[in-house]
Amino acid sequence: MLTAGNALELRAQVENESCERAFDASRARLDFPILRHRIRGREIAYLDNAATTQKPQAVIDAEMSFYTSECSNVHRGVHTLSQRATASFESSRDVVRDFVGASDRKEIIFTRGTTEAINLVAQSFARPRLQPGDEVLITEMEHHSDIVPWQLVCQERGAVLRVVPVTDSGELELEAFHRLLGPRTRLVGIVHVSNALGTINPVRDVVRAAHDRGAVVLVDGAQAVAHIPVDVQELGCDFYAFSGHKLYGPTGIGVLYGKRELLESMPPYQGGGDMILSVTFAKTTYNELPYKFEAGTPNIAGAIGLGAAIRYLGALPFTAVMRHEDELLRMATEALSSLPGLRVIGTARRKTAVLSFVLEGVHPHDIGTIIDLEGVAIRTGHHCAQPLMERFGLPATARASFGLYNTISDVEALYQALQHVEEIFR
Amino acid sequence: MNAEMRELYQEAILDHNRRPRNRGSLADANRRADGYNPLCGDRIRLFLKIEDEIVKDVSFEGAGCAISTASASMMTQSVKGKSVAEAYALFEGFHAMATDDGERAGDLGKLEVFCGVKEFPARVKCATLAWHTLKAALTQPADSTTTE
Ligand SMILES: Cc1ncc(COP(=O)(O)O)c(C=O)c1O
């Protein structure tokens, strides 16, 4: 039980440890202006970070500064503003390249987000290659955005979508994966960190096995990049997709990393300006990477904001941030598990930042409404992972998800609010 | 429990959630309709037995949150024995109350406990799911047992 006494003790312990590791979440919290607001007179306990994260002042300033002093289109003007905008936009690409450990800036394509990045690979990589009877292998814990693009392309090409099941604890069934990985598997799509369960998948092993069978691997990193270190070369994956807004950056901007030789071999995703070298009605020559995949005016302010978010994160001691989030997850899991009738969904050995749960006799939707009245923001529902919910025989779960600015106070607020839910429904 | 919460989770709602009335299938139903709220995954199946333009019997099956379960339970109680036209008028009255939209024709009696949902936009659909399903069942051709 999380009593007032041992909560204080835990807080002291956490603060001590943060001191030692030089990460102070309560100080970092001050960088996020929205968290200073109050809802119904209470400080916001924002525990919906898996849906989207809040933005630090540095990101807001970067977008603002683009609009107030650099606003212009990129890659097309000779004038000063356009050169400034292009320089800022392109420097964000370098920041992203460093962040994910890509060897070449040409391998970093700006998209609207994870969803668009996956659709790009489905349409430009998979669609021209898939033959009838070929297979795409995904997992039961994928987000809809790593399911539906493959369904669309498989249907069109007469290919088969196969699914690796997950265990009761929410881990990938590795034996089944190896069994399902066959001679017809052309592509494997796998989520790095599950948004509904928090499971961290063994992506490196999956990539190795897939490559042995000649399959290409796309990793959905939407929930990973803010919480665990990602190095695409170490993972060995062929494609890696993520969204800026789950990484303390703006909405409407995301990234597709792709291995250069694969990207070179793919036709464009969309046609338009910026993605061409020359156009005549007889023949159009495509631009070089990464511009071939960036048709039209991009989200310039968004890309600059994303660069600022990554710089912000980079200035923090990331190992300490990770430990802080793990500690929050551990404490929240322990505290919530002590509530009668509460069951944690997703108990994988390796997980991060996500705590999904159900409360006997109380629908998640009611939990969400009641605790919102106490200033605690969580997500309830199927988390865009309906097949996974079905696997666990649940229509929905309640999900608390953590970010770097959460503290033990947020966990306490969650715990107390859930006690009130109990009182209402008992 | 604070005032806003009491406004939404009134005792009658909690009671109908705990012990839903008219729950289960209806063997001699001559109308049936399914309702689904994709936002929270709530599903309801409604069974009606309509004879001489009167709702002779009604029941529901399904899993949902407290608001949608209680709403379904109380809806079945309030339309049982009513004429089809009266049941349809109740749908319109309930819809107007929950969405705070349109003319309120008059007091809805026990159903007034759902008045609080209009303050919770995310929950309006929960309260109206059973009623929309009722509307679908009522507007089906007679003796039809197909789903919407
Ligand atoms: C695991 C996972 N994949 C993909 C997405 C889709 O991201 P976006 O909506 O930013 O494209 C999300 C976000 O909800 C997610 O959690």
C-alpha cells in the first residue's frame, strides 16, 4: 500500500537517487508550461504520454522562432529567409540522424508521423515487390497503423498477412515467430515497444532471424524513441518509423529511417514539388534521397520543433531519465496491484513506461471519467490495438503511461483517484 | 465523491449498472438490433417483441460501461408496454436531454438521472447507445430480426 508515510519515504528515495544521477524530474517538469496549469484546482497528473507527450518550452520557442524570424519555404528560394529556413530544416535532419544512429542523412525522411512512414513503406517498398502467395509477418501486439497498411497491400497483391501471437504476459511468442518466418516472408513488421502493454520486443533477434530468411524488417518505434536508446545500425533493421509528438516534439511531423540501398530502389510515394529534378510531359526525373520521398512543402516548423525536442532530450542524462521512468513504472505497478480487483495487463519481463490495467466490475471508461475529475489524465479504450484486446478477452483497458516529467506525486494522485473509483463502485 | 461526479454517477445509475433489468435474450422477439460504440468498445444487442404497435417485451445483451449499461437497463424499463410512437418520442426526448440539443418536450421522469451526461461530451455516446439501437429496431420493417 502506498500510505502517506511510505510515499514520503519513496519520494525521498527517488529524490536522492535523482540527485546522484543528476536528473531531477520535478525540475524538468518546469520546462513544460502546460504542466503549470491546473484542472479543477488541481495540478495535472498527465499520465497519457503514450498518446502524446507534452512539449517543453524549447520546442514551443523553436516553432515560434521559425514563424517570427525565419518563415519561408525551403529548398527553393535564393533569398535570405529561405536560406535560413532551409538551414534550420536540414539541420533537424542531421539531429535526427545522430539521434537514431543512421550513417547517412539521406536515410532520414520526414513524414507526418509513424502512420505515414509505415504507409510509405507499404506502398513504395512492399506493393511493387509482393507476389501472390508472398507473406507479410506482423505481431498480435501491433498498433492499427502497423496492421491496416499491410492488409491493404496484401489484399491488393494477393499476399498473405501472418500474425505472431503473444503470450499471457504480453511477450512475443518467439517459437511461433521462428515457425511463421518462412521462405515466402518478404517483410516483418514489429512494434519496438507496445503502446498497449509496454512490452519491449527483442528487435535485434527478430531482425537477425528475418535477415537469415531474406526478409526485410520494419520497426514501429512510436513508443520507443522517448524511452529507450535506439540505434538503427545496432538493431540492424531496414526501416524504422516514429512520430515527433510522442517524443516531446510537435504533432504532424515524424520520421522514416530506411537503409539507403532500399530507399534508392523504391519508387516515390507521392508526386509533386521538391521530389523531382526535372519534369517534362514525356519524362520526370526524381530527386535524390531523401527528397524523392518528400513531395510538396513539408511541415517545416514541425521538423524544426522535432530537432529542438531531440536536442532537449539530448541535454538530459538519458540513462538517468530511463531509470526514473522505470522506477515510476515499478512503483505504480506495486501500488496499483495492491488495490482489490485490479489486474495489470502486460507483465512482460522487459517493459517500459506503460501500465495497462483493468478493475473488476468497473469499465475502464468509467475509471477514466472519474479520475479525470481529480486531475488525473489516462487513456481508456482499445488503444488502437483491437486484435490485442481480443487476445486478452477485453473490450478495453485503462492505461497510465509515463514521461520524463512525471513524479511520484502523479503516481500518488493516480492511486488515490483509483481508491475513489473503488468507493463509488463498491 | 465530489459534486460533479455525483451528478454523473447518480445512485440509480450505479444501481442499474450493478443489477441491470431486462438483461438477456428474448426467445420470441420479432425485432433485433445491434449497437456499437467504437470509442469505448461498448456493444449492445436489443430484442423487442412488438405486437399491435405495442412494445410487449424488451431485453438487451451486451457489455459496456456503467453509463451505457444503466442507460440500456432503464431504457428497457421505460419503453416496455408503450406504443411504438410513445417509445419513439422517448428516444427523441432522451436524445435532446443527453445532447442538450433541440426542444425538451417535457420531464422524462426516472430518465432524468442521465441529465448530467451533457456535461461530459466524451460520455454522451455511452448514454445514447441503447436509445439509438432502440430507434434502429423500431424503424425496421415488421417481423424483421436482422441486425441493423
Ligand atoms: C505503437 C504505435 N504505433 C503507431 C502509432 C501511430 O502514430 P501516429 O498517430 O503519430 O502516426 C502509435 C500512436 O498512437 C503507436 O503507439
